[in-house]
Amino acid sequence: MINKLVVENLKHRPLRTLLSIVAISIQVTMVLTLVGLSAGMLDEQARRARGVGADIIIRSPSSSVINTSLNMPAGIVGLVKSQPHVAAATGVLTQATDLLNYTTGMDLEQFDKLNGGFRFVAGGPFQGPDDVLVDSYYAAQHKYHVGETVTGIVNRSWRLAGIYEPGMLARLVVPLKTLQNITANTGKVSMIYVKLDDSARTDEVIAELEQKLSTYQIRSMQEYTALFSVNSVPMLKEFIYVVIALGVLVGFLVVFLSMYTAVLERTREIGVLKALGASPGYVLNILLRETALLAVAGSILGILLSYATRYAINDVIHGSLIQAIVYIWWLIAAAIALVGALLGAIYPGLKAARQDAIEALSYD
Amino acid sequence: MIDGPIISIRDLRKTYRAGEVEVHALRGVNLDIQRGEFVSIVGPSGSGKSTLFHIVGGLTPPTAGSIQLDGHNLLGLTDAQRTELRKTTVGFVFQKYNLLPTLTARDNIEIARHIAHQQGPLDAKFADVLKLLGLTGRLGHKPRALSGGEQQRVAIARAIVNHPAILLADEPTGNLDTENSTVVLGLLRDLNQRLGQTILMITHNPEAAAYGHRTVRMRDGRIE
């Protein structure tokens, strides 16, 4: 019975109900989109790192997961190659192209030994020092074709030599030596990828390398790619918390206004319920159920809208952004919406619960 | 079943504050109402009728005196105890009907049962009451689709669905035309006669008051 009253009350003011649901859904979408972007971008980076086909990665002593600009001497590659069970090793140099993309300098011949090389969908390997390779995602995004001159990568012009299937290390690849020279990093690399003759010996080889390169970060690719999480990106978690706090605030304000208006509007009805013997808890229960229903409906709409933002970000905007759908966050975002909404309903709910029946019955 | 009056009021007083002024709404009311009686209370505005109505209905506590309602002493009851009393011991009918606008007539009746923790289908006896009230074909409608007379009949059904010891009616025909007033008053008398429902009705209208077994007149917070 009480549920029927709750539903009928919400249906009685459809516009107010709809606006409340939409406002809550925007809050849910905001959280899901941010989390989805974080997860999508990190997953994509991890996937590309796994696509290299290496067993071990060696990085400079102070580098972090997303900061790859700290370099080390390329001579280390020779040392690594000389270790037992190392089948191939290659150093790459990375240079930030824009906020979301890196240009990677590599020796294609060495890189091919790790994984058989890029699978080209158009064109082919470098023909000269000023050639660039891009993956098909980047090419489609910028409408690039093989043979065209590409500008804006590390402040100079390049000839697009080939377009390869995505999912392998980088979106933009240039010859290692060229990138070393134009960025004043001659003889330096950012990372070294190591392929073993037997992947089962990964831990053993890492232990040996750690003895020789004690200050360097040496990890298995499995461990390295597992580091691509929100926790590994400086300030990302804090940023997500800020967005969540904003979400709770939005939910609080929307529901507060909506329920406060509803309580004022229904003063006489609250008086009637009290005259019938409804306790303050009964009245509060009605308001809280209405709020919970708004939050659930808003959460469902918010989840659906997060698919719309994913479509817009991944397929329409082409901003090198990847949004994933993170199912566990459906529950978290819905819980955030519910908490914000219930907080917003507390004051109007208590006002209704404490309403004097006689005053309420004489309210016009 | 308790012997003696269903309502027994002795030296009942109610004082409340309106701003900085103390208002003595009841100044020593004495009244007995027998089980099955239909009593009309008349009096000018400010005579204390509504205050007495609210105290008997458990909507507000008295300041002093004694009031026994179906074995319950209303003096000193907590808010929660008065809330409990309203669930099953008292039924209200108001001048403005006061149906919940979002619910159908049937659900307006059902919610009174729900609040009183009554479960299961309506009993056959109450189905007869609905027939008597002429509501059988109108239960699926919301208040906005019902005439004033129909709304007041739904309010009467809601007031007695939990078989209260007493039905309190505050100007039940105040918003109705003559024809509907006659119908509603006739129904109250029928309920009193057929079901033995005790009724306490407040009214300004002497013709309406005449439907009761007796009329009590109030003036200046006392019964004349």
C-alpha cells in the first residue's frame, strides 16, 4: 500500500519527478564517465604494452607508470642482451606529443624480433629518417593517408610511411635515432623491452638483472601492466573523489529542493495521514521511499546515459580518449546517488514527520 | 466491551499560546457520551468545539481535567500513544473531506487499514457499508473524479473501516449542497442505527444537529 502511495505521489507531479530523475542521472553519468575514461585509457595503455610481446620491461630509476620521460643510457640494451635466456631486447624512446599521446622512437628491426613486427593495413616500414608510422585508430581520427605529410608531431613534419593495426605499444612511431637527435636524447632510451627464450624463466632473469642494474625498475610485463590502475596515476583518485563529492552535492540539492517542495505542497495530506494514526516514522518512510525510487530511476537513466557518452567519446569525438564501461561502478555510482538523495531528503522528511497534525489539517 | 459511557469528560481544560497571548479554549468541560449515541455539538466560532474535537480525537493533549475514551485515559498520553489511539479507536470525517488526491477511493480506505496494520480483504460487513454509502461503483476513481458528496462518503468509509469506538465528524456537511448534506447526514444516522456506531458531530447548522440523539451547546469553552 505504501509503495502504491509512493508511486502515485511521484506520478502526481510528473515534471518535478522527471527533473529530479534527470538531475540524479547526470550525477551518475558524470561519475561513470570519469571512471570509465580513467579505466578505458589505462586499459588501452596496458593492452598496448602487452601487445609488445615482451616478458620484461626495464625503466629508469625514478619513472612512474604514466611518466615515461625519464631516460637511461641505450648502452644498457647491450648488457641486457648478453644475459642468459634473453632472446631479444630493444630500447624505445618516448616523447609526449600532446596531453594524451606519446611519440615513440624505435628500431623496427630490433622491435620485430620481439613480436614479429607491426601488421600494416596500409604502407609499410620506415623508408627514411623522417618517416612516421601511426596506428589505424590515430589515422582514422586524423584522416591520414599513407604518403601524406604529417605535421605537429614533435614540432616538425613527417612522411606517413605506414598505418598498422592498433594494440601494439604506441599510436605514433618514428625512427629511434631521429627522435633521439631532435629531442637532445642521443644515446638514450626510456624503456627497454626484453624477450626471453622461455617465459617461465622471467623471475629468474629479473633477479639476475636486478643484481647488475640495481637502481633500475625491472618488472615482468604482467606486473607492469597490472600497475595501470587508478591508484598508480598521481591525483587521479583524488580527482575522482572530488567529482564524487560534487555528485553527492548535486543529488543532495536536487532532492532537497524537490522533497522540500513536495512536503510543503502535501502539508494537508501529511495531516490526514497523522489523523489516521500514521506515526512520524510512517510519514518519513514515505518520503524516503520516494527519494530512493528517484535515486534508483536516476541511476538507471545515468547508466544508460553513460553508454551515450561512451559512444560520443569513442566513436564521434575522436579525441584519443577511450571510455570503458566499468560494471562495478554502476553499483558505486548508484550508491553515491542514493546517499546524496537520502541526505537531501532528511530535512524535508523530518519536517514532514514532525508536522503538527492540527496545523497541517488547517493548511490551505 | 466496557460498561458505562464510551466518552467521559470531567473538568477538561485546554490552554494554549497564540503568540504571547494565553488562550483558554476549554474552561472545564463535563460531558458523557454513551456507547451507540449520536451527539451533535453546536456553538459559535471560538466556543471550543474544535478544541474538544481535537482532544477527543487524540490530536492534541488536554491541559488539565480527565477524559476517558473507550477505557483510555487521554490525559498524560505521549504523542506515540495518542498516535496509536487514532489508528483504531477514533475515526475522523472533516469538512473538506481530506482524501489523499493521488489515491483512488478504494486506496484511500485501504491506507487507513494499512496504517492500523489491518491486513487481508475487506470483510463482508464492510462491503455492505460500502453499498449503504453508495460507493460500490466509485471505488476505482480518484477524488478529482468524485463529487463532493461522494468524496465525503469515501471519507466516512475511511473513518469507520477500522471499526473505531467513536466517529468524530467536524462540520461534515459544511462544503456540501443541501441535497448532498441530507444524504450524508442520513448516512451517518443509518450507520449509527444499523451498526451502533457512536458519533460525535460538530456543526453550526441546527438542522444537521437535529440528526443526532441530542445536541450539546458550547459557549466560551464550556458546555451550556
